[in-house]
Amino acid sequence: MSAEPWISPDSFVSQYNFYEEAKRGLKMPSRVSIHDTTLRDGEQQTGIVFQHDEKLSIARMLDEAGVARIEAGMPAVSAEEQETIKQIAHLGLQADVVAFSRCMKQDVELARKCDVKGVVMEIPSSHHLIEYAYGWTVEKAIDLSVEATQYARDHGLTVGFFTIDSTRAPESYWKIIEAVSSQGHMDTLAIVDTFGVCAPHSVSYFVEKVKERISKPLEFHGHNDFGLGVANATAAVASGVDIIHTTVNGIGERVGNTSLEEAVMALKLLYRVETGVRTETLHPLSKLVQQLSEVTMPPNKPVVGDNVFTTESGIVGGWWTKLESLGMITEMFPFTPQSVGHGPIRVAVGKKSGRESLLYKVKKQGLKLEEKNLDDVLQKVKKLAVTKKRVLTDEEIAEIVDKSNRQD
């Protein structure tokens, strides 16, 4: 790590992230793995359906991006889903391909037929879900978990034990994970914030308590109900979690999951933790999933939004007119567009634009604008932008400038 790890050719973040006193208590590793569940939990977002070929396309691109593990789907959903999972498993990907299953022998058999490397095996772990949503006893949840996880292990599958509602489960949770650890089997244990109800400090506390009882690699699966998915995943990593679950664009059940692109960039630039993901693929991957899910991201979506590298503000646009020629991109953006697969930086012209922004835009369009007409054109630009409630197109700007020139 350089003497100034907050600065690199492609990024410029806060030095305070790296002060030793600021990092006190953090257990940040140099690397953490990404388990992506876009094809399963991502598809659980209401209204999303990925067809067979679409799932294969996303799986290929996740693999090209460098994701370590791909959760290809849930075989119990349908025969068609089984065939899709099997084909993904046979694509020859570098990523490990796993399936999602309930703690049931028949689900294990379905996963085996799909030729996946392993299974993520779910069980409710909070007594209220166990009793009211499933109609079971805690003892039944334990028996099913022990039997199914051991069965999966005996039949050659790796087992990620996935405890639904971990973060709202008191005594029942500890009983279940300790029973599976001693009587069943788990290669890894997923701490699951199913309803996104943990805060970062409590995630850290919970991870530490689990580590005191279970000597297994830990995973974190978080939802984003309070907008804390990435913060919670980061807190989990800082407390010793080895693998985090993500979805592209943060799609998923209810409000979605931890966002792949946001988590990768936060870990890489704010903590210098590598994930193996090639960040230049993030924007193209996001666009593919937007297209196939038919869920468009807002233009200000972190990392991958269309306007991440677009500015309209006169003050900020004025900065760019000076910084561009100096090649100082990261003076006004924390990372470069190229580093995440975006196109070039754009200055938009609208209500909030200033003289420098307008002159910059006019020059970029190859137009001629007399200095004496600048303020008049700027006011006409602002007025039209207010009327249309948006920034102006190149054609609209050209028309206003042309009319101004013809008036001379």
C-alpha cells in the first residue's frame, strides 16, 4: 500500500479512512469474496422474470466480472429452472456455481441433478417465523437442518447454511447453528439480515458473537430496507466475515439486497479491500441486468447511474472547464468513469448552468457564440430549461445560439 492510500491514479477519497486511530478495532482483510445472488434473490423482486437465455447471459457476465460464486437459482421452482441451473453449471465458468435449497432431502436431490458444486440451504431461525409462518417447532427446524445438511455433504455438495432472519432470532438461532455445527454439516454459515433491520454497529457485534461460538467461515446476506445494505456488508467484513452476498443493481426481495457495484467500490476505495471483481465491468453489467430485468436504475444511482459523471451546476461545471485540461478528474469525482466502465464526463446545460458551463458546451458542439451575446443566451437557456423541466438537448442549445447569432 502506498504512503497515501487514499489517492490512486483512478481515485481520490478521504485520508481519514486510513488513519490508524480511525481504523482502531476494524479487522479488515486484504480480500473478501463475492457471492452473487442476482439470479435467485434478485429475481425475487416483484415483477422480475429472467428467461433461460437471459440467465445464461447474466451468469457469463458475472463470471467475466470476476465474481467468485454465482447462485444460479432454486431448483425446486420448476423443471425449467433446473435445466437453466444445470446449463449454467456446464458453462465452464471460473466462478463456483451453487443452487439455493430448503433444508429438505428432496431439494438436495434436485440440486445434485443440476450438477452444481454446492447448495445454499435455508431454514428459518427466528422462533416467531418458525412458529407462525411455518407452523413448526424449533426442534423440527433443528432436525430438518441437521438431516438435510448432512445429506448434502454425504452426497458431495458443499453446504452454505443460510439462517433466515438471523438478526431477529434470539435463543432459537443459537440452538439451530450449534446443532448443525455439531450434528449436521456446514462449510460456511450465512448471517442473514432478511428484513434489513440491523444497523452497522449491531452487525459488527453480532458477527463477533457468532465467531465466539462457531469456527466456520462466515458469510453475510443483507437486505436494504433502511438503505444500509452496503454499510452493513462493510461492517460485517470489518468484523471478520469472509464472503458477502450481493445482487447487481441491488435488486431483490422487497427493496432489494446489498448492491454488488456499491459494495465492491466501497470496499476497494474506502478500505482497500479487494474482491476480485474487475470494476471496469460494473457499468456494462448493470446495463445488462437493467435491460433484462426491465428495472431501470435512477440516474443518480451510485457507481452505475447514468448521471454519475454528468454535472449541470454552474459552479461544478466551472470546475470541470479548468480541471479537464489538467487531467485532474478525481478532483471533482471520487473515481474515474473509466474505472467503472462509464463513458466520458459530460457537462449538461440547464436551469443551474453558469457562463463557463455554457461556453464549454458551445465549444464542444463546435458552435460560435459572441461574448456580447453570452448572458442573453444563458438566460434563454435557463428559461427554456424551466419550461421543459429538464436540461436541454444539443439541438435546443444550437437553436438558441443560432437565433442569437442571426439577431446580430
